Amino acid sequence: MGARARATTLPSRTPAGEPQAKALAQRLDRLIHDRTRLAIVSALAANDTMGFNDLKGITGTTDGNLSVHARRLEDAGYVHCEKSFAGRVPRTEYRLTAAGRRALEKYLDHMDALIRATRRR
Amino acid sequence: MREPVTAVNDHAAENLQFIRHAMERSTTFSAVPGVGGALMGTVGLAASVIAALQPTAEKWLAAWLSAAVIALTIGLVAIRAKATRLGLALAGPPVRRFALGLSAPFLAGAALTFGLWRHGVWALIPPTWLLLYGTGVLTGGAFSVAPMRVLGLAFMTLGVVALVTPADWGNVWLGLGFGGLQIVFGVYVARRHGG
């Protein structure tokens, strides 16, 4: 839906299609364009909630790196983090917010539009 | 000047692929053992021969239960080895869902086996095992690779066949399922799903 709507609002295509592709690329959400953050958002889009260790397994990154990237997504309002205790063991659960889901959808639309723009060359 | 545009296109396609893989990795358990599955089948096949030679029903049951313990151990070791080799996590939502889907019918099967043994209803043990093993593989397979679901359905079909055919054939159906089907599945997974 979004991809089609967006495609109709794109600037008119040049014969080479290159400026259009470049313009699209420049409009990318840089926050989730990063591979680790993209993996976090994608994994959370497919699950209601995920724990810190689960996300670490999916992203294949270190504790520190995951914390930094998750915090950036949290600061942007894309991810909600909830800390609790299971007995004495601390638990950190993440879930995607509505804004985060919209951002991923928008990013997917951008990718889709980029591919279509370059294919129409 | 066209090359950069192609690169952008490739990069976008690669990103979409990355997103798809990240989603799949977070929802699918893919450390299903192929070679290990075939080995489990070999144990099942051997068990069907050994069990058929037993003089009493109790010894027949003991032969199959011993084989189940060996096959389970092989399965767990093979899952761990495959996960380590492919760098797959053995924790997280897909693993938990897979384990729950698989183990609940297995536990029901163990409880029913106890009940059937206690009441001496030997004839119902083969169909019960085939049906509940199939159910476990099918429900666990809902969070795993597609061949698992096919295997589950095949086991369940064999369970129904065991129900409607003479009780004496029970051991044959068990050998066909835990031996034959398991080996075919193992070889397929080993070839198509990374060993």
C-alpha cells in the first residue's frame, strides 16, 4: 500500500533513473539503516517481545554493542524497553512501538521504490 | 554512470533479503539435524528388528524404550552440533516454541504408554507412539523447516494405518516410521538444509 502510494509521489523519472534512485537513497531512515539496528527492528517486528539474550543471538553482536544500538532505537521511540526481575535475575524485554513498526514499513517502502526506480532505467 | 545505480539497486535488494532473514531467524528453529535424523532412523530400524525377536511384550517394550533413549540422545547432540556449526542460537522464542510444540505430545505419549502398559493394552502402543510422535513433529515443525511438518503428517498417517490394520503388524509400522521415514527425512534435511 505504502510503496504504491509513495511511488506515485516520486519526482518524475529521468531517462537514466539515477537522480531518482539517489534522491530516494538520501531519504532513507539512517537510524534503522544500520545492520544491527535493522536486525533488531526486523526481529521485533516478527515477535511480540524479545529478551536481551534472544536479540543478541539474532544480531550476533556483543552485549555492549547491542545495548548501544538498542538505546538509540529506544531514544528514537522505535523500541520500548522493560526491565524486570525473574527472581533475582534481571530481565530486559524489548518490543517494537507503533512508531518503530511504521519506520520499518517506511524503510521497506523505500527499498522497494529504490529497486523499482533503478529497474525502470 | 550507470554502475552506481545498479549498486544501489543491489544494495536495496540485499537489505530486503537481510530483513527477511532476520525475521526468519527470530521465528524459525532451523537447527534440525539431518545426519543426526538419519542416525536416529537407523536406531529405529535396528530397534524394530531387535524388538521383533523378543519373547515377551515387556521385553519388546524395553527394546523400543532403550532405542528411544539412544535416538533422543543422538537427536539432542546432533541439534547442538548443527547449531554450533552454523552459528545458530539455541535459545530464544523459536527454540522455545519448537521445544514446547515437540515435547508436549511426547510427554502425553509417555504418559499414555505407561497407562497402556499398566492395563496390558499392547495393541494400542504402536498407533499411540506414531500418532503422538507425528503430532509433536508437526506442532514443533510449525516453528521450523517445512519438511518437519511433512514428516509429522506422514507419522500421523502411519498411526492411523496402524490403528486399522491387525495388531500384529504394529512393529512393522513402527519400523517403517521410526526407521524408514526418519532416515528419508534425515537424508533430505542433510542435503537441503545444511547437514
